[in-house]
Amino acid sequence: MTPEKLTRQAVVERAMKIAATDGLQAVTIRRLAADLGVTPTALYWHVKNKDELLSALADHLLAALVADVDPSRPWQQRLRALVTALVEQTRAHPYLAALLPVIDKGTAEAYHRATDTVIGLLTEAGFTLPQADQVATYLLMGATAMVSCQPGGAGGDEEEAAELSRRQRLDLERLPPRRYPHLAAFAATLTGPPDLDAYYSFGVDLLLSAVEAMAPAADR
């Protein structure tokens, strides 16, 4: 690609491909320039440094979270839609879980918009602003950790997940059942690949049921 045809969008999309194939640590200005066939200097017209590059990458991925949601819907439904979108984006791009803690949040517009939206929904539910900020953080951490801790490993195929499940079962079966009766009983359930749809549905329900149960507005 010639420097004249290079765009910020092209830079971000190439960074996504590198992160998906080689991991977030491989996303560097030098590697990106080599993949795009330009000099590192050419990239500085679009991203000033690696920090800005990572923020741009996060911004691109988080844009899907702030899609328009009917404001007439109850806050619970709007919050569920946003958390579900975050989980789906993280499933599609597992490196997002590692990306969010390291970005310069001061330059991530979509991050600010998503966070502001969530805090608004939580204050509508009756939480104070400090509480809403804390809950928003817990939801972010819970949603991304859900993907990082996915049974079978994030990003793996069904065959790989089944093999990891088999290994986990064998490891648990080696434990003394009298000492660890519940782990022994759990091992017997590991008979095939995990049901990821059920895993994520339960996870989102668990996060949001806790928020709804503690929402001050729920007591009114």
C-alpha cells in the first residue's frame, strides 16, 4: 500500500488482523508498517504512537456497544443489550479483554460513550453516581473475564474445546473422591465439548440479576 492510499481505517483493520493472528503483543508500529508496506513514519500521519494505535483499535471495537437502543425500553433491557454486545465483541475479538486495561482511556471516544451510557442507565436504576461507576467497572470486568475464562479456551474450535474438557475430566478424576466429592461429581459432567451458548447466557443473566437485585429502584 502506498502512503498516499493509507487511511486510519486501513491501519486499524490491519492492526485487528495482527492481533487476531499473533496476539496483542505483536501489534507494534514497526510490524504494522511492514505489513502495510510503508515506513513507520508514514503511520505517524494516522497514529502518533503505539498508545494511540491501541486506543484507536479499542475505539473501533467498542463502537458496536453504543448502537442506538430504544430509550423507551426499561433500563434493564437496555443494559442487557449493551453487556451482551460487549460479550459478543470480546468473543469475536478475544484480545479485547487484554486491550481494555492498557489503552489510554482519555483518547478512546467509544469507551467514554459506552461508559457514560451505562452510568446513565444505572443512575436511572437508582444507583448513586459513585456506585454506578463501580457497577460499570464490575460489568466490564465480568463480561471480558467471561470470555477469557471460557470453557475450552477463548477462540478455540469445538474439537480443541472437547479435548481440553477431556483433560480437565481426567485431572479431576485423579483427585481422591472422598476428599473432593463435589469435584469428583463435577468431573462426571465433562462428557463432551462445553455448551457455550448456555455458558454465556447464564453468565450474562448472573451479572445482570445481581445488578437488578441491588438496584435501589427495585425496592420502590
